[in-house]
Amino acid sequence: MTNQITQAETFAALHKKGDPVILYNIWDPGSAAAVRDAGAKALATGSAPVAMAQGFSDGQNIPFDAALDNARRIVEAVDIPVTMDLEGAYAEDTFGISANVKRALETGVIGFNFEDQIVGTKELYDTETQAARVAAMRESCDVAGVPAFINARTDIFLKAAPETHNQAMLDDAMARAKAYADAGASGFFAPGLKDEAMIGQLCEATDLPVNIIALPGTPVTPTLAKLGVARISYGPVPYRQMIAWLQDKAREALQTGG
């Protein structure tokens, strides 16, 4: 427990506006060790690569027990902080969230991504409901005695094409950031947001460390740093690039004999 608390504190300290922590997302103990050996200060699972590596699609389709076992094996394989993509916490009600967070913390992880989309739909929880869900997660962490980093994610921008992103969406995101912060969130994650001006405005509007995902078309790391971003993650990109490389090499070997 002492080591888990220390790692949680270390992880939180890595989030600095203008000097973002880089989280090159991993999915199993092998990928975790590889990214650690590349110099990572911390590790983050991605729900999509974790699921796909086990033969499931994203969206809480990998059984929760399997996701927890995977997280436990990753934590045991490395000696740096590991945060887990918990998606929607595999629960809708606050009681279920609290119970599942308790189980997840028992794996040794020190933080969570926690999204506001209603998993399996195109809809988002309203701000008040999701804030209550965040509060339940924070309370469960407090009861466990772990100052876990809750990276509260909004899917406002991920659910819409970048060219349709507008001020109304940004205003909604900023309101959610405030509500989630008040509920106990440690950070705010806006995947899919790529517009420099909007990213800068979001970073200025909240005291929470802002997380941006490095999808194609997203500003480069130095630009994101200047805008005030505190965390840059890569989501499913590393896994998809690895699979593409594997397929190319397999095709070459099968067609030409190597």
C-alpha cells in the first residue's frame, strides 16, 4: 500500500501545465516493459488496445475480471506508476462504481481514465449525473486510502468530426471540467479535440491538468505544451501501428518466404 500511495503521488506530480507527461499507451506486461525500457516515467493502459489484444472490441466488452487480471500483471511486471483506462467503470450506478473502483485499486494501479459517455450508446451522461459518478469514484479511492489520479474524460469532441467542433461544445466541456473538478477529479481528458485555440482556451479555463490524445492531425507536442497541456496520451495508436507492422511483415513472409 505504501508503494502504491507513493506512486500515486509521483504520478500526480508529473502533470505540469506546459511540461506535459507523455503516456505512450500499453496493453499487456510485454508492451509495458518495452515502453518502460524506452524511458517512460509512468504507464497508461488504453481500453481499446487492452480489449483488442485479447480478442474483444472496445467498449467494456472485455470481461471486467480479465481487465483487472491484465492490470495486475502489468503492475507486477514494472516498477513505475500504472494508470488504468476504466472506461465507464463497468457500472452505471454509484454503488457499482464504488465497488469496481475498490477492486481495481487492489491490482495496484494508481489512477483511472473515467469517461462520461454511456457505454454502448452515442450519448453522454448529463453533467450532474457524471459529476456524481466521479464523486463516487473519488470516495472509493479515499476509503481505500489511495490518492488515485482520476482523469475525467469527456467524449464531446470524440463523438463529433473535428470540423464540427464549435464554441458551444467547448463551453459544455469547460462546464463539465468545473463540475468534475468539484466532484474530485484530478485531471480533465478531452480526446478528439485538435483545434489549437480551443485547446488553449480549455487549458486556461480549468485548474485541472488537461489531457490531449495525439491522434493524427493533433498539434505536435511542443505546440501542445505551449498551449498549457499537462498530459499527452496516445490511446490505440501504438497498438494499431504495431498490428499494421506485424501484418506487413507476415504478408511479406507468407508471400515471398521472408
